[in-house]
Amino acid sequence: MPKRTGQIVAVVTTSTTTIHEHQGPMLIGIFADAHDHLDNIRRAVELFNAEQCDMVVFAGDLVSTIAIPPLRKLNCPFVGCFGDNEGNRLGIHSGIAIVGSMAEPPFGFRADNGTRILVTHQRELLRGQLDGCDVVISAHTHRASVWRDNHGRLHINPGETGGWTYGEPTVAILYTNTRSARLRSLDNDLKTRKGRDVGTREHF
């Protein structure tokens, strides 16, 4: 299957975030905390391709350049941020260019329907920046969660792709038309690689 070229049409820089504007329908695959687990990165890529994601967002802690080659099989654009465990940021930044782009957190983009999405690895980097935001993607805790705050913002932590800490590797799928998300387990359905829907666990 040929790679889709994506629809990123503009980049707008604010004082602290970069906003990528996207046109067209968006089904967004989300993963984080891969920590060089190559098999699970491959499984995440297969799941995102099976779901026909329009974009994949990575929320930090790829860790090293050996994690990049499996991402080359993505059929959609990739954009990600660094975490707190990447050792060779220059190497990752250069190596990921064939797939997409990596940036320092936080960054943001606006979906076709106006949904404004902020991405970071550590939530504390978003202090004072949530006004006007509809979806917040973060990671770092390795605990998968989907929940809404008192302002109606959707918060997504895709959990750990690596599965090293809690033993259940997960990713998330965001639907911008309904501003909802599902958590998907990578530790299931090994034949089809489609994963298992594990719902929307709430962690506060």
C-alpha cells in the first residue's frame, strides 16, 4: 500500500507551541513511551495502518535511533515530540525525517473541524497553555487514560507502547469528528495485529 501524503497545509508558530493546520478527515493514531521495544512499535504501526489513520502522533520517549526503522512502514504522516529519555536527539531528529518530524514539546495542530490539539510528553509543560484547547495528548506516566476535565477538554494518555513497566502495551485512536478516543491493546490478537479495544479508563 502506498504511503498517503497527508494534508498538512500550514504551520503557525505561537510563543510556545507550533500549530500544524490539517485539512480533510482525521483519524489520529497516538502512541508514546516506546522505549526501544521494536516488536511493539511494529505492532503499533500495523494497527494504525489497519485503522487507516490519517496521522500518527507520538508523545515522547522513543529513546534511540534503533526505534525509527519500524516507523517507515506507516501509511500516513508522523509527527512527534521528544520525551525525557531520548539520548541522541540530534540523531533521532535527523533519522525521523524520512517518516515525519520530531519537535520539542509542547506542539499543537488544528484538525479539519477546528479541533485544537496540544501534544506534550510531560503534562507540567502545558501549565497556562490549555485555554482554547480541545484535546490534550500527554504521556510519561505509562498509564493509559482518556478523560474530560471540567472545561470539556479531552485528555488522552495512550499508555506505554513498550509495555516494560505495567506489562500491557497500549495505543490510542482519536476521532476528531466526535472528539472521542479509544484505547487499544497491542497485547492481543497477534494474528491480525488489530489489537483489542480496552475502553476509556479514567485516571485522575
